Amino acid sequence: MARTRCTDRVIGGILASWRYDISNISPEMRKDYEQHFAECPHCSSRQNFHRGLDVSLAVLTSLAIFFFLFALAVLKHIKPLEHVAFNVFGLDIADTYHMLVSAGIAGLVFSVVALLLVLTTTPAPSYLGGIAAEQARLIEERLPAAIKAFRSR
Ligand SMILES: [Zn+2]
């Protein structure tokens, strides 16, 4: 990250304490901060960095949930392979199976908790929601007049 200096250290300090998230403050108050983001390359790059971090955390925890679900599905459905592995490694089938299932469930629960924490403590949902709303608005603008009239009824 570039070692730039904030142009206004008071506003910069406030923004840093919010992790550069101004989505929760009223639109009138937001104007000043938005102007600061426009003027200050330091704060706008920090804001981009933090939102990127939030989104990657949400993506990583979602992926973890997916992989643990996949692991549990594999454990449930690939019995013959499992049998070979257990014979080769000389492991007790029932114990190892239960251990793997427990590990899978624990991992799944942990990932769900992690995703919930990410979604509740970071502005990732409103950030992604904002992108989605913007896309919806762009699509709506391109709709033919006939469909627009139908929708407004
Ligand atoms: Zn700044």
C-alpha cells in the first residue's frame, strides 16, 4: 500500500475508527465524508482495501462452508473407497468414520459462525447490496417502456 498522507487528520482518524465504513450514517452527514474520500487518495485507497477485505472474508467463509458440506457428502457416499483406505491404513472403520464426520460437522459449524460474524460485523452485506441495487437500477433503466408501464401498475 502506498505511503500517502491523509489530507485531513481529524476526518481521517474518524474514518479509520469506522474502518472507512460510512454506510451507517445519515445522508446529510455522509456528504462531508464522501467529499473527503473524493479529495483524499489515502482514505479512498484504505476504504477500497477494507471493503475488499470484507468481501474476501465473506467469500472465504462461504467457500469453507461449501467444502465442509462437500466433505460430509463424500464421507456419506463413498463407502467402498473408505473401506480400501481403512484396510490399507489398518484403521478402525467405525471410530475413524465417526471422527471424520465429527470433524466435518465441527468445521461446518465453525464456518457458518465465521460467515455470520463477517456478515454482522463488517459492511460486506450493505457493500454487496449496494452493488446489486446499482445493477438492478441499470437493468431497470434499459427495460422497454411497455414493461416499465406494466411494473408501475
Ligand atoms: Zn483522508
